[in-house]
Amino acid sequence: MPQSRRGGAAGPDNRLVEPLGAVLDRAPASWRGVVEAWRASDAGRRLIAAVEGRRLAGGMIYPANVLKALECTPRPAVRVVILGQDPYHGPGQAEGLAFSVPAGVRVPPSLRNILAELARDLGVRHAGVGHLGGWARQGVLLLNTALTVEDGQPGAHASWGWEALTDRVISAVAGDPGRRAFLLWGAHAQGKAPLIESVDGGRHLVLRANHPSPLSARRPPVPFLGCGHFGTVQRFLQDVGGESNTVDWST
């Protein structure tokens, strides 16, 4: 088993070990226009320089696959968007999908509450334990608003410029034809609601609740535990596309 870069047992080595520009060069075709427009902007250039500076200085930056959410969920396939804040900051945890961890890695507390609410709401147990790739492959975009973090430093790269990219992603999805569900858990995610509502014309489903963190999952104004978002999304998808147009949340 690989050893943690902080001294204990860990999951897969998920450090960013190549230039960030090389990762961005592999942006999936359906998202490439969004990524390249951001990359050419002042915010994009500053972000790339800042992350590269930290990597070359020896910073342990996670995850290795920064664009995994976009790779797993092509733009035309998006049906549901779940917004996270930034990647997990422990060794072996972050894999580029919001709230998800690789198979075999211990489930973090926020994800435990997500899976508990899923079981309460729909009676569904998630077979993949902490890895949510099955959701992503069904059109659930698991997007963090900042796409990198440093070891042991939550929020380390927040406000560095990733938000300029992920805001473009959110706006693009909201502006595309069709109807989608947006799950905004916590104040940070809810702050993105204007990006959706400014272009959606009321056609999308926008759900709000507290963040699933144990610090807030049971608190008012809208406790996460008991919010019923999974069932509401299923009914919305059925209204949009028929009985079969649902997500298999067990995968």
C-alpha cells in the first residue's frame, strides 16, 4: 500500500506531478471551448502560473486529474449538477469528482452524510461505497468550484482563478438547451445560483440545502439530512424524459 506523504497509510498517489498546462491540453472535446476561453484569459494565465509555481516549489497538490469531472460527464450528457467547494486535502482522497473518493479509500464525513440521505430518501445503498464515478457516467456533473488544493490545507487555491473556469462551466450548462437539476449544498454553492437563474428562464430545477458536512448537515435553515433532494431529482427527471430517465444512484 502506498505511504501517505504525511507518514501514514494512504490510498492511490493522487498528486499533480505534471505541468498543469499538459493536463489542460487534454481537455475533453465537448468542454474544450470553455476551457480554452478561460485559459486565454488573465484569470486563467494567473491561475496556471500560481499552481505551477507551487508544484515546482514542492507543494503537494491534489488531484492528479484536475479535469476528471469534465472527462467523465460530457457536456451534452449533463442532466444533474452537484457543486462542491474544493477537493479533499488528504493523501489519496481527491480524484477530480466532487465529494467522491477512489474505491477502497475511507469515506469522508460529508460523503457519509450524502450516502445516508440517499438511503433515507430513496432506500438506496451505494454499491461503489465512496467512489461516485457511476453517477458521473450517467450525466451527474460532480464539479468542485476550485479544482486543486494542497495537502492539509483546505481552500488553499480558492479564489486563485479556478472559479473563473467553473463559473463558465456552470453558465454553459445552464444556458444549453434542455432542463437540468442543480443541487446547491451550502452557502458557497448557493452563491452560484445567479449564474443559473440569469440564463435558465425558470426551466431548471435548483435545490438548496445546507452543506452535508457534519458541522452543518442537521442545522437550519435547510438541514441537509432530510432534504429529500435525491427523490425530487428523480421525479424531475421523469417529468423531463419519462419513467426511464432517472439516475441509478446505487452505482
